[in-house]
Amino acid sequence: MLDKTETTILKLLEDDGRLSYAELGEKVGLSKSPCWSRVRELERQGVIRRYRAEIDAAAVGLDLHAFVQVTINSARHTDFEAAVNRHPSVLECFTTAGQADYLLHVLVRGIGELDDLLRSQISRLPGVQRLETTVCMKTIKHRGSVMACLR
């Protein structure tokens, strides 16, 4: 379980991962060194996985998000998951309960690139039997806060 200080640290870092340890410590009531120790421990435990910049996909020409439901041959889960983890256009992959086995979130430049991705790449991943794709028209909410989900 996280204590109140760790929860606050995580909320602050999720909002701005570039905060210095001094700034972060000031906001949570710790000096720089104990704050650094708390963050290092959260990293060691795997609570904080990594730090990265959030890129505006449209600003770099990636305008089309799509969600692909994939049904696969049940004997190929391991191979499929390994292939998905290597695929650069797959942002996220989730196993699902329901009609499909997986839900992929893919990102491409446009509809032509999506067609090529589905026909010549995703459909040829190990064990793929069926695809059903939903194209995103507009993003209403982009990646909410994980820490805000804590009640």
C-alpha cells in the first residue's frame, strides 16, 4: 500500500514528470534527499515504470487512431503477443473477455496506411483468424490520470 506522501508524489509526477526533486519535495513536505529516496523506491518497486515525453500524434502527422478487435487461434497466444509487442504501430494491446481475444490500439497517418496495416501486417500476425476495426473520428479525452482513478 502507498502512503499519503507516495500517493501525492505519484500524482505530481504523473502531471509533470520534469519536476526536480527539490520542487517535488517542497510540494509534499520533504527535503530533496528524502524525496529522492521515496521516488527511487517507487521506481525500484516498479510503481513508476519510466519517464517520457507525451507527443502530440497529429503534430507529427499521425492522424488516425483505430481500435482493432482480434480473434486468434487459441494455440498461438504467446506468438501473437510477442509479435504485437514488436510492432511499432500498435500503441496498446489488451486481452479481452467477449467475442474477440485482443483489442489493439493502432496509430497511423491515414486511412490508406490503416488499410495496408490491417491487410498486410496485422492480419498476418501469428494465429490471427478475424479482425474487426473501429476508426476513431475524434479524441474526446486523451489518457486520463491513473492516480485520479484511486478513490
